[in-house]
Amino acid sequence: MSSEPQELSQVSPTVLVVDDEKNIRRTLEMVLTGEGYQVLSAASAEEGLEAIGNPSQPVDLAIFDLKLPGMSGLDALEKLRGEEANKNLPVIVISGHATVHDAVNAIKLGASDFFEKPLNRERVLVSVSNCIRTARLTRTVEAMRGELEARYEMIGTSPAMQKLFQDIDKVAPTRASVLITGESGTGKELVSRALHRLSPRMDAPFVKVNCAAIPRELIESELFGHEKGSFTGAQARKRGFFEQAHGGTLFLDEIGDMDLSAQAKVLRALQNGEIIRVGSEHVINVDVRVLAATNKDLGKEVASGRFREDLYFRLDVFPIRVPALRERPGDVRLLADAFVNSFCNENGLKQKRIDPAVYEAISQRKWPGNVRELKNVVERAAILSSDVITIADLPEDPHVSPFDEDADHDAGPVESEPAARPEAPLVTGPDGARLSLREYREAAERAYIVDTLVEFEWNISKAAVTLGVERTNLHKKIRAYGIKRGEG
């Protein structure tokens, strides 16, 4: 049996052999080199530690003899485990006169394996391969965990966000239910994941349920599970979300859209920690911390009879409100930088810089879609831009007319009949009063759009290309100005 280090990485792993016996070093070097490994040798623990500390030649695995002149192999292992950079370096300890006590001490200090001389070739190769593979898998998992945590990291230095962080820190370590409220796109799911990650349940399951996405007739089955044959299509027993989250956290997103009958059973689960699968009479005990989120006013939902009051009070033990982006304009720049950096890293792009004029422009937008909308706009601009993201790379703000900076609504169709198109923008209106700058700009834009439409025989796609706007944006302007086919 032989190892296959080529599968571990395109670069051959490096093994350090530390032994004061020259023949042992030479034998291990021949065996490992023959299997494709790179091998470094040292005659003492001090030389071995120096080699491990050399950044130009990273070591993937170290093999230390137990008995060495000067510092022993166990002392070297203990020193490595006390260093942050090397605490996870796999180390195999070998000895010609080992005792059970020596082996136990080596394993306690973090040795990956321990065996005696004379060395068995096959065992050495298997052990080396397994140790390197395990270490690399561990590093991969840690890196993935770091990426996930970074992805769910919330950003903001505004007072509103500092209050949010304080609330999360206070309630996360407890068992209390939390009701997270806020507009769509503010990051309610990020809050729920932060609460889980900072709780004693962090290593247990985190189960997210979008209550609005599950059909009413299936919500109970999804939450509590079902028995085989309990209804048409139930071909096997199924564990529900409550069971899946046992010992961990259950996040009920869009709780305000849950059916009243399901609400009653959720209430029972919260009160008694008991659930019953659909089609069963057997009570199952579950230990679940419930976090809920909604963009609705549950107080009003209770008053209208669409949400149970007792469930509302059970969920609202600790309310957390996530601020809208317009409430923290000072965080827009921080978020934009983070989104650009993340997007470039995830797509293997060179890091891009944001022009100061872009910061000014995005800080003045209303962002009704909140952080989610900002993220989409910034990523689109990153795709369109070169090395620097400029104003030209930003899509038009769909919530504001380009000639009405004070407007905060989408332009809708004009009910009244449009005025006849002037041959050129007028200076005065129908009542003889002089036009404001805004009115003049709108009249000029309307006239130019009509002229372009006539030129291309009302082909919206061609007109949009010439005008330099998207088709959807042109449609909005046509409706806003009440332009009718045949004008001009």
C-alpha cells in the first residue's frame, strides 16, 4: 500500500524528519521521496524547530525522534503546541526505546501518531498520508467557517447599529425567544445567525424556515413532521424542522404569514417543548430556541385577528428592531466598500476602488430596499466598471425621477390627457407663468423622448438604446409623462 500525496495538492507536501541517527534520516528520506514528498532533515530538535519557523519552506508534517541530544522530541512538541502558528501542525513521534508512558505523553501533547523503531515502511506511509490529509481537511473546514462568519458579519458604526450590537450581545447567551422586526432587506436573517453563533448552541443545528414560502396545507407537516401514510403523498416518515433543530436554534422567518392553526401548535411547542407529527399521537420532546422575524406590525396583525395574541407575547420576550438603511446613512460607505471587496474576492477579480463621487451619490439615495438593494447596485457597478467604479457605472435610481431630486416615489401613469408637444421646450406654461427649472427640464426631456420614439417608429428597444437608458426605465418615463402612441 502506498500513499498518494498528489491527490492532496498539486504541490508535493513537505515532511521534516528530525532524528540524530543519520541512517534513520536517510531511510525516511528515501521512502518518502519515492512517494513524491519533499523531505527536509535535521539532527536535533533545535534545528527542526528552526526549519519549521522558516517561512520560505512551509512544513506540512514533522517526524520527531523522542530521544534527541539537547531538547527532546516531547519538549519540541510541547513548544510547537504553544505557538499559534504551529498548534495544528501534525507531528509523528518515533522512538527506539519507547514506553507506554512516553506514548501517552506524546498523544496528550498533541502528537498525531506514535510508533517504535525499527520503522515499518507501509505504516510510515499510511500514517504520513493520513496525518497530512486530516490536517488539510481541518484547515479547509476552518477556512470555510471563517468565510461563513465573514459573510454573516454585520457592518456599521452608526448609533443605531451600535444599539443593535448591544442588544445581540445581551440576549444571545440566553434561552429567551427573540422577535426580530425590520423592513425587507435590512438583514434580519443576519441578526438571527449572529444570535445563534454567539449562543451556547453555536455548535448545534441552525434551521431556517421561511413561513411565507410553505403552502398553508403543508406548514404543519414541514414544522412538526409526519408519519408514513398520514396523507396523500406521505410515502415515508419525515422529521420536521423542530426535530431537525433539536438542541439548536429554529429561525421562523416571515412568522407573520403563518396560518392560525399552525400558530397554535407552535405555541404549544414553545410552552411545553412538545410536538406531535402529523398522523401520530406520540408526543416528542424537543429542546429548541426559537427566533422569529417579520416585516409586519404584529401588534396590528393581532388586533385584526390574523395573529394569535398569546403566540405574539411568547415570541416577543426580547424584541430586536433592525434599522432601515436610511436611518444610518453614515454606514453606506462602509457597506459599499465591504460589498465591492467581497464581490471581487469571490469572483477572482482585481480589487476595485470607488470614486468619491459615487460615495456622495449613494449616500443621498433613499434605499427603500435597504442593504439588499445597496448590495445589488454595488455589485452591478463592480461588474460594469474598470479599475475604478465611477458615477457612470451606477444604475439610475428607479425610485426617483432624474429631474426631480426631491421625489421619493415611483412615477406612475398620468391620468389627465397630455398637453400637445411643443416644437421646442416652452419658457412659459399654458397659464402664461414662467416655467420653473424643474418644469423646463421635464418639458425638454418629454419632447426629446417623443422625437426619438417618432424617429424609430415607436420601437421602444431602439429608442432606449439611443437614449442610453434601459427599456424598463424608458417605459416608466413614457408613463410618467403621459406620452401616447402617435404623438409627434
